[in-house]
Amino acid sequence: MAAHDLIIGGVSVRYFPGGEAPELEEPVQFLDLPEDVLAGNLLVRRIVFRLLSKSPPVALYLHWSDGTSLTEVDGRVVTGTATDEDFHGAVTGQTLVRRCRECGARFSILYAVEFPGFARDRVRRLQEHDHIAHCPACGTRWTAYVLEIVRRLDG
């Protein structure tokens, strides 16, 4: 499947169904293909958008934890029938590296970040979303808003 243009929360985005990798015509900020969190992930989809019309494109990941069927969302996006309601349970994230302050384990993670299309209800989205609140290596409580562990980096 190819990317599809749509509007989410009033913001024009390119949506990549089913984990499709983008075909790039220009550099995209925050695009991390070598550590693609989409590989086999049923909770994540990639979007690319511009903050301003002349700014470089930015890649973010839409992450759902509410049981939404992304296969069904993908289908509605492809047929042009997707609405903002399809993205009601999504939070946007980007990949970062985090180190646990307690045990020192390092992880590539998907961390919640702002997206202009979700600005009006960001607090609700974050409150209703499941987060990984503890280091998977030692169980210590850590940084809020970790959406996914992509992989452990140190073993």
C-alpha cells in the first residue's frame, strides 16, 4: 500500500498504512528507518507532515493502546472514509534513546510528543493512553509517556 493524504485534526498528513516505509523525495526529520518501530507492530502507524508550509517534513508515529483495529483504520484511510474519530485513541510519538537511572539499561523507545492535530485534547489522550511506566530491565519507575520499547540497546 502506498501513502495516503488525509486531514487529522485539521492538519494535512501523509499516512502510511500497515507499516509502509515512506518513499522519500526529500529529507524527513525524526525518521528513523534503521530502527523502524513499525516492523510487525499492530499498535503503530507512521505519519509525515509539515509544521509550516515551507518547513521540512516531520515524521511521527501514531500509537493506539485502546484496542482500535489498525487494519480497519487502514482500510478506511485507503477508501477515503477515515474521520477524526478513527484517531480518537491515538497519541503521537517519536523514537528516542532512554537510559534507566537505576540500572543503566539503555532502550530505544517510542516517546509521546505533541502533534498540532491533537492539541485541543492532548491531556485527555495522554491520560487515557497506556504507558510503560517502569524500566523493563529492573522495574524502577521511569520517565512518563513511554509508549513502546523498540529494543534494548545494551544487551
